[in-house]
Amino acid sequence: MKKTLLALALAGLLSLGLTAPSSAAVEELVNLRIDEVAAYSPEEEVYTVLEDGSYGYYHADGTLLLEPNYAFAGEFHDGLALVSLSGEWTQGRDSRFQGGRFGYVDTEGTLVIPMQYVRAFPFSEGRAFAVDASGTLVLLDKTGEEVAAFPDAALEETDCVRFSDGVAVIPVHGGEEQPATVYLVIDSAGRELCILTDAWVDYQNGFHDGRIAVAEKGEWELDEDGSPLGFLPTPGTWGYRDHQGELAIPYQYEAAEAFSGGKAAVCVKGENGKTGWGLIAASGEETVPAEYDGAVTYPDGFAALLQQERWAYADPEGRQITGFDFEQVEPFQDGAALCYADGALQAIDETGAVLFTSDAAGGLGFSGGVTVLIQADGSCGVSDMDGNLLVPFTYENAYHWGGCLWLKRGDIWRVYDTEEVIDAKQAAPFGASAEVGGFTDVPAGSWYAEAVTWATDHDVITGTGGGQFSPDKSCTTGEILTFLWRAVGRPEPVVENPFTDVSPSNYYYQAALWAYENGMVDGETFGAAELCSRAMAVAYLWYAADCPMGDIAAFADVDAEAEYAQAVAWAVAEGITAGSGDGLFSPDAVCSRGQIVTFLFRFLVEET
């Protein structure tokens, strides 16, 4: 049966799988106690993280940028990120954050624009839009100066406006002469360049390659209350305008997507009445005939074409580099793309050549020559571009950006330098993955390996420095009680400090008070440096288990009247220890760190 100590506190621990570590060849840069990775800002190489319901930021190498103290923390753009200390997320189809006051922090962690706006949008091209307390849309520069104001802006709650191609497009109320919404095109100083009066303008995607998608005709779809649900452009009336507001590509398309990488996907109705998707250049010239069931463009100029529910890749010149082999495609990143052919995950290069095929269920885009692969059960590993497994599928979550690997198992995220992992793989025996995680002095086949992995993954133990755990080093009272206190969820003690030799600066401070509170220790001195004997170890665990009574175990060196006799009997019955051999328990023998962690593991997790 499973041990039952503090079942609620340990529920999260008991549900996790255990994996014996190999002797680590790669030392972690840092380990982090955070709940989730929420986002990554590639330009600034910053992670947005979530801890205890609050957001903060870490650099890609695991160093802290801003403590998780924010109710909202956006991604960085142009070196600035939106933050708010209050507010909450709404529920429903269009979930959004509201009720707070927004400002901007920089990559030094400084609040450079105060939290004074009721809505705000990310920076782009050195400018950002925000809505002040009066409800007016204002244009900000990176110092927080309000460059211009637009009191007639007509933004919906889910809208986001940003600069692209040096301009921004804002829907505004047209006024008496033009009562319908019109679209104001402005430059970075907030000056009007032109007004677009099309029935619909793709203002949220904005201008790209000097063009913006527009529809000449259409109508709003309303809900039962008369509120707008969305605009329905009339097919055949899509075209593109330029920065001056001129119709650069005439109204002629059934649908038109934003330009990306010098091309746009458009839908055309042929003379036979059938529609097809193709690609056009900014000049309006057709670069890929409109004869496909779908088309997607990517910022690097590559594209994907759909035919009979299968995708093919096309290069920046519009030439197909693969057949229609894929059920799902992803963009190229770092010179390679992940795609799915006949249910199998493949990686291909920019010529269309297959780099490798994997039985993984999915993966993240390549960066720095590696990708995170995810199996059907959710376990994560790391592969290079040749399909060599750098890190085995023993992690619950993983990310790779900014030259660093973030790997999560249990309660801990560990950060590694990617180049060191790649070097370790090259130095490893043929077919073996790089050795990351664990300790250099904990061999995979050792009797304490599984216990050490569990303890490190759940923030129960730390090493002794230099990538070592020191399993044979004698364990002290301070260490065992700290390990036990961490294992049961770090409960906050409520007693005052009774010890003359314990201060808040000691690593074992809270553990010592907790042990005193629960009757494990008494007196005025704690004796953190005292070596922990086998009798002391089982006694601490027995106290933590509420001192269950039972038959006394028969050991020649355990007197039935000894104060630890019941604890020894219980530990034997629970499979925590079987004694030291030859009918002895060796109560006075000093425990090693490896033994103590194994006792804890057997007590809290292992089935017997």
C-alpha cells in the first residue's frame, strides 16, 4: 500500500512518475520553482512565467528579471511589456483581461510608463496605443509621452491596434458627413495620412509590404441584442490599398489575407464558378495560380498550399519543394519545419528534404538547431536536426529558446545551456542521449538513484555543490528535518522560536520550528549539526506519521523499552527499512544522505 502521511499535501507527489537519473554530464545553470511558462518574447529572450496565480519574468538563462507579482504580464515588444497589478480575466468566447490599470516595464525591470491606462496595447515600431481614464485612445512613445490623441476612435473590446510598415490604422466614428465607421491611417507622429472609407479594412493585421486588405461591400452580423458580432464582407469585393489610400490591387477576390513575406493568399472565383486559392505579389501579379483548396504565407517568404486535404510547401519564388504529403504543416524556423505525414511527425529542411521522422506526437519549432518533441503521453524530450535524441523523454514539460533548455519534472524547472547539452551528446556513447539533470555522483544503477531523482524533482533536497549530491556523506539533524519538512509541503510553523541556536538566517529555521511544534524535538537547543542516527531517522518519520503503535520488531540491538522501539517496529512494518543485517538494526549507526533520502522516498511514495 502507499504510505499515507499527509495525503492531501502529497497528492501531487504521488501522481508523478519516477525516473532514475543517469550520472549527469551537464550541470544546470539554475533551477526554478515556478508553476507555468506562459509565453516567450524571442527578441528580448525573456520568459513570462506564472507562480501562485501571479505573473513575472525570467531571462532565457533562468536569471530573474521581475518577481511574479503581476495580475497581468504581456510579452515584450520593442523592449517593453504591458503589466498590471490588478484586474481579472473574463470568461467566455472572447476571454480578456480587464479591470486593471496598465503600464509598461523595460528589460531592466523598470516601470518606465506608469500604470494609469484602462486599456493598452503592445509596442510596435517604437509606438503603442493606450486608452486613458477618460476613454480616449492615445499614442505613446517609449518614454511614455502622449504623442497624439484620438477621441473619436471606435475600438471594440477585443480589438488591438499596432504599427506596421511605419503606419497604423484606427477605426473612427465618421461624424455627420460620414456617419459610418471610417479608417484613419496615421504615421508615427500621429499625423493623418489618409482616410479609408471601404466597408471593411483589415486594420488589426494592418499594412504589410505596402498593402492592406480591404472589402468594398459587406454587412455587420448582429446578436439578439443588436450588438455587432462581426463584419461579413461581400465575396468578390476584396482588394488592397496602399499607404496613400489608393486602390493598389482592385476589388476582385472572394477573400484576401494580409501580406506576409512579400506574398498574400487570395481566393478567386473562376469562370466555371469554382473558387480556388493562390498567391499574389504586392504588385497584384499572380505568383501561384488560384487552383488550390487553401494557401498560407509565412514571413520568411515560404508558403503552404492545400489540395485534397493535403499540404505542400512552396519556396519564396512560389515553386513547390514538396509533394502534397502533409496533413498538417508548420512554418520554417531555424531552417527547418515540423510537419505531419500519414500521422508521423517529420522534420524537413528548406529544400523539402526529410531530416528525420519521429514517433513523437508533436513538437515545438526549431531554435539553435534543436527542437522539443512531445510524446502522446505528454512527456518531452529534445532532438537535434538529425533526429538524434539529446535529452530523453523523461520530462513533463520543456522549452528551448535563447540558447537555453528549460526542462520541468516534478516541482522544478531546470535550465541548461544548449551548447553544453549538444557537446555532451557528441561525447556520449553511440545511441545514448546527453546526460542532463541529476548529480554526477549518483549512478543510474545505484540503490538510492530513484529516491534522489524523486527528491530533487520535488524540491526536497539540494546538492552539495559542483553538481554533486554526496550520497555517502553523513546526514545531520538539520538536513533530515529540512528534507522531511519540504517533502510534506513546507507547512508554516506558528510557534515562536524556542531555540537558542536557531535563527531565521539558518536554512533549517522553519523546519526546526515545525519539528518542535510536532513533538519531534524539544529543549532549548536544536543541534542542527548533530549527526543523524538510524534510530533518530525512523523516529522523526514515525512522529510525522502520528506515532502509530504496533508489535515491537525483533532486533537483538533494539531494547523493547527503548524510546525508539515503536518507531523501528513501524518502519519495518511499512517497508521503510529491514534492518542492517544479521538480526540487527544498528540504531546508533549514522545515516548517510543517500540512506535518509531513500527512507523518505519509501515512507512517502514507494509502494510495498
